[in-house]
Amino acid sequence: MPRAARDFSPIYPTEQVVLSFDFSPAIAAGETLVTSTVSIVLVAGVDATPASRLIGSPSIAGLIIMQMVGTCQSVATYDIIATVVTSAGETLTMNAHLTCLSIQ
């Protein structure tokens, strides 16, 4: 699975942010994104319901996928995974980690 250029900046449990995945380096000229899905997996820490951190559905803006994420669990790290289908019929996947900081 290809990784995003880098991981997302850490956030606090009280935050809701829009994360974006830029698929433009992998897309041929004239090709578009047709569908997208975003999933989330807990890779460190404790969270009984990591999927509940995804707020709403992902949206497509050109060759970028955007997904709102929030209310993560303190000191947890998540793997956010974006998958798209292109107008050429390709299925591409990209991922990046998101760490949730502790409020002390």
C-alpha cells in the first residue's frame, strides 16, 4: 500500500479536522477520481470504536480526497486509509498515520 508523502500533524481529542490525500502524482493526464472510501485502523493506544472517528463521508475535490476526522482517543495513533477508483478503472490506495495528543 503506498504511503502518503508524510503523516498528518498530531491533533488533540477535542479537535475535528479535515484530512486530505492528494492522488495527483499517481493519476494520468485527463484521468479523474470516480469514487472514494476512507477507513481507519487503530495502530497504537486504546480505542474500542476507531471507525467512529470518521465524521461523515469522504469528498472528492479534483484529485484530492478529503475526510473529516475527530474526537480521537488521547495518545492513540490511527492509520487513515483512502481508496479511490479512477475513470481508467484503476483502484489506488494511500495511507498516513494520525496521532492524537494528550491534554494534560
